[in-house]
Amino acid sequence: MTLRKPLTIVVSAIAALTMLAGCSSSGGSGEDFCTQGEKIMNVDQDDPEALAAAMKKLADVAPADIKDDLKYLADVYSKMAGIDMEDEAALMEAMKGEDMGRMMEVAASVPTKLEELCGK
């Protein structure tokens, strides 16, 4: 699996799940969270700087139980700013020193948390 795949899955999951009706609010405003999540659909997934900004905005209105993970992902995307998302070597260099296990764990857990928060 490439580095880009789990991060792309997270953005897609956020966009899809926050569009679902019935967001719950367990910290931040559920409505604000869902509205901001929908905006991620319009962000170029090959633009890590734009993704970082969108993820930070989402984290700012996120319920407490997902806020830290979204802030972490915003930081990860920030490290990739200015890098061609198709250049795996450049991505790996940018992420040098990053805890890849944590990144993969967070990337895998966010869609599940979103499903719990936004429901079906």
C-alpha cells in the first residue's frame, strides 16, 4: 500500500460520511462538523496544503472524540505541502521521522469514528 492511499481514503470517507443525515453532536456542533466535512469533497486531493487547511477547519468544529485525530491528519498533510502526491519517494522523504504506524492507525480509525458520529 502506498502512503497516499490511506490518506485519500480518509478524505473520501470524511466527504461521504459527513453528507449523511443525522450527525450527532458530542462536543463540537454536529451541523457545523457535517457542513465543513461536505466542503472537503471540493478540495483537490492532490493538493496537500489545501487538504491540510480543510482538515484543520474540520478539526476546529469536530466533536471532542475525533478532534485530535483530525488535527494530526492536518499536520500530516501540512508536511506534504508542495509535494507531488504521485511522487512516492518525495512523500516518504517528507514523512521521514513521522510515526508511520500512528499515521496508518489514525487514517484507518477516522472513517469508523465518522460513521459513528454522522450515522447512516
